[in-house]
Amino acid sequence: MSRIGWIISFLVVTNHFLNAQRPFVCQGDYYFTLQARQYNELFSIDIDPSSNLVTFTNLNIEPGYDLNAMGYRSTDNFIYIIDQADNGLIRIDADGGLTKLRVLTELPNLRYFSGACTPDGNYLVISGSPRDFGFGSANINLVFIDLRDPAYPTRQVTLKDNPFLFFDMDFDPLTGICYAYDSNYKTLLTVDLNRGTTSPVGRAGQPCTSMGTLFFDAFGNLYGYGRPDGDNLQNTLFQINKTSGNLTVRTTGENADRSDGCSCPYTVKLEKKVLPKTAAPCSDVIYTFVIANASAIPRSGVQFYDPMPAGFEILEVLRNPFGGDIIDTGNPNELLINNLTIPLGIDSISVKVRIGENTSGLYLNQARLDGLPASLGSFTLSDDPTTLAQNDPTRLLVVPLFVDLQSQNRLVCEGDTLKLSGSQVGAEYLWQDGSGNISLNVTRPGKYWVEARTICEVAYDTIEVEFSPPLIIELGEDRKVNLGDGFNLSPDVIGLGPYSYKWTEADEISTIKCVDCATTIVTPFCDTRYRGTVTDAAGCEESDFIDVVVDRNVYIWIPNAFSPNGDGLNDYFYMAGRYEYNIEAFEIFNRWGERLFQTREIQVNDESAGWDGKTGSRILTPDVYVYRIVLSFIDGSKQYFAGDVTLIR
């Protein structure tokens, strides 16, 4: 089992009032509080390398506190948190010790779940919601606790016109923007601290009903540990797109209900990527080293070192915006740069590397940055961003040079193009027409060959290309239907299966039940054209169209008299018609405009739902009465009817 580099720790503190607390080391770690019973406990989190599932390890810290609304302060590397039992402000150190700084007696009687320290370290900002919250409840305020003043004064801002309920918030270390996640509408929010307003980001209805914790990394990536739709447990790690608000599940793990968290992204981190990820001996790859500095100040005198695998050769540093001095170590596989200056923000170094001749298999290696202050851990190792685990080595698979045309599609659609592809990026290619690209576009049958080369290997393959059998799709004759009627679209297809299907329509309103089924049901609202497209096993496409005319005449009959005398004939006044449309509203008035009868959401031809000549239980006398009827249709349109009816006894 491998420890996540960004170790997530669930904090509980003991009642040790220490005079000198030891600060944390800011290395991009994440911290959580988790209330397992009546108090908080401390856990570390691991990821099982075989399953990629999050697991917790209990560190068995002494219980006794109800902790929430926490933030990591960048200027002193302590965690600040609220004890829910008495609204006490607590400072936590790296040993799990606590100092209760002050009881904030002036705070309103709310439950403070959400908290974060501002990026400048000046304030712990917390937000409260009603203690008996439920759907429709909302965060009421923002409380600014001044951490610079030993009296820890507070200032409160009321959240204006706020329908949102959020259990945590955090600040982007690169932009300073504050984000939260609303559990009422399941949407990402930005929080304007100065105005006391919240604004949704992207669409509502994200796949998480409650997000107990939000945290950033040094690259400005936003994550949350929350409860997914349809689940009663907070057990899912989400990555959150700050622009669209969309949530992506990264992994799942143990339950962490009633938790809160914070992170320390105010550090220097290093990512290492390689392209291509699979290459041949003697070919070239590009390594890219992305450096994020979210530590508040530029860092100078930093050393970069990457011992590439034995047999690799560093050919060229393609890009280096950080300056410094490249040192010749005497080993062609080692890159050493001294005296880098790393400004705030994100930038990258790119290096061209040649793979050795006698190399094969999976190669793992890491770069490192040294010369960082002790408060940032003195050094950092590179991380492979394509994996879930952090601070893990970057993977490059070296396989013998080969080309494989035989396993590719050999059928070309008439009038279309077939792409034949080489197998490995980085090799040099020669096709039978003299072209040297990694792929060749083919439009006609014939025999084709390709030769692939590196400086130490050669590979060759051929393929015989043929025309694909003709593909035919037929949707049948055009149709005429009544408004509200649905019917099947089922094409006749001749060709080389298996097939895939796609249904589209001319109108923007969606009336197709299944857009990728072989047979689908359509319910058109107006005259429209449907298009069915079939793709065969060779990738060839053919389409056919069917035009549909919709009869929107409602064919309604409303009587002008009825006799509710119990003889079984004309005892009810109701709307009759050819089709059972929805009646949204059906009302009866007397000649002075007094409403005598009302019903809603009934159907045409439903006699028993009509008017029986009474108002309540009182039988009305014969007279002329006024009706008002509203029909609603499947396309959202309405039709209104009004007139008079004579009641006869």
C-alpha cells in the first residue's frame, strides 16, 4: 500500500496547551477533521495501489473535541479551527497539540461547518448555517477572525440573498478566488468576501449531494471529498473544474461524513510528463517538467536534478524560463541545473531525450528540486500527473520498433478515406508513395507498405486494402401523424455489420426517445424531418431522411347545454374530442363572474371529471353559465376555450 504524496490527514487534537507549538511543513498536504462518534479523530489516508481506493489509518489521538470550520495559515504553518462546543478558536500544530486562543462569545448561535484561511494568512474566514438545517437552509454569514491580532477580533458580513448551503470553502492559491459547493442545488460557487454574495459556476445538478471538504493543490486544481448521488456515504474523491463547475470522480474510499478539511497548497511542487509514453529504442521523447510556485514569494537558488535511466541521453534543453546554470556531470543521462529562479505561478522546462539502443521495458524515474526552505520541506520530488497517487515516478514504456498494418481496418468506403497508421511516435516512416508521415490516407484498393526506422532498428509491414461492400439505409415513406402521437423509426439496412446508429432532427426541440438505438420512438410536435445515419463495420456512413407532417387540429367538441338530472344522459358538462389531450384548467362562472367550479389536470373525454351542475354540494338552478377551459399539449403550447353552457333540469 502506497501513501498518497498529498497525505490527507483527519485531525483531532488533544487538550495540550503548549507554550511553543511546532509548525507543519507545507508540502501540499491535506488535512481533515472527522467526527466518528461524539468527538473528532485523526486519520491518515492511503491509496491501495492495486485498487486505487482511498483507505484511512486511525492514528488513535485522544478524543474530546467537536472540531469544524478549519483553515491552513500560510504565514505560520498552523491550522486554525473552531470547537463547535463553545465556539473556541484553536490553533493546531504538527504534533497534534492544540492551543485554545479565545472563545468567540460574540458569534451568532449557528453551526460553523465551513472555513478557510485567506491566502495572505490574515484571516480565518468561517461561515455559519442554522443548527437544524435541511434542504432550503442556507449559509447566513461570513465571519472574519483576524489572526494577526492577539485579541483575535471578529468582523461579520451577512450573506445577501443567499439560497445556498455549503459545508466548506477554500481559496485558489494562484488567483485568490474563494470557492464553495452548494448542497441545495448541487453546484460549484464563488464567494465574494467583500460583498457577501455567492454566484453559481456552471450548471446545477452535479453528481454530489453534499461536499464536506474542498481543497486545492499548488497547481490550482480543486478537489472535494463528498457524497455522490444515490449514496448515503461521503466516500468519493471528486476533481472539480473551476470554469465549468463539472465534477469528475477520481476514486472512492471509506466514509467521511461529518468531516471538514483544509490543505497547504502554498508551496513549490513539480510534475514530470513524457511524450510519447510508449517509444522504441533509439527514438526521441520529450520530458516536460511543470513547476508550480504558490509559496507567496519567488524562490531563488533552487537546484533541479533529474537522473534519467541508464542508457538514455539528454540531447537538448528545449525550454527553460527559470535560468540557472547547466552543469556537466559527466553522465549523458543526468540533467543538473543550479541557481534556478522560480517566480510565482506555473511554468515548465522541456527536454529532448534519446532512448538507448539496448533498452526495453518499463522505466520509472523522478526529478527533484532542492534548495527550498525548511518550511516547504527543503526539497520536492516530481509527480506523474497521469496517475492518482502523488509524488510517484513518471513511467515510460520502451518496446522494440514495430509496425502493424495487418490488424488495422483494410476496407475503404467508396468516395471516402481510410487512414493507415504507423505504430510508434518518434520513428521515421517511409510509405510506398514516398511520403514520410506517421500515417497515410488511402482512397482506393491496392497493396500498401510502410517502413519504420530509428537509428538502430528497422520494421516493415504490408496490407491489402479493398472497397467496403455498399451500405444502404431506407427509412420508408414520409408520414402524417396527429399531434401527440408517437411512432417507431426502424430502418432497413443492407451492408457489413455490426452497425451503429445516430438519429437527429431538424428542430432544436428533442422529440427522439433514443438517439443511438437501432429502433427509436419519435413524437413530433410540428412538421419536421428526421435523419437516420448508419455506420458499418468499416466505418462507412450512409443516411436517409423521413419527413413528418403533424396534424395540429385538436378536434374538440364542447356542448352548449346539459341536464344533470341523474337520468344517465348528459348528466355532466365536459369536453369531448378525438384525442385525450390534457386539460390544464376547467372553470365555471355565473353571469356575475363568481367562480362556481374548478378542476385541473384532467383529460378530454373524462365525463366523470366534468361539471355536475353543483357548486360544492349545492345544486344550481337552471341558467346560462360561462366556462373557461385551457388545453396543454406535449410541446408545451396551450389552447384556450371560453363560452357559455345552459343548465337544464
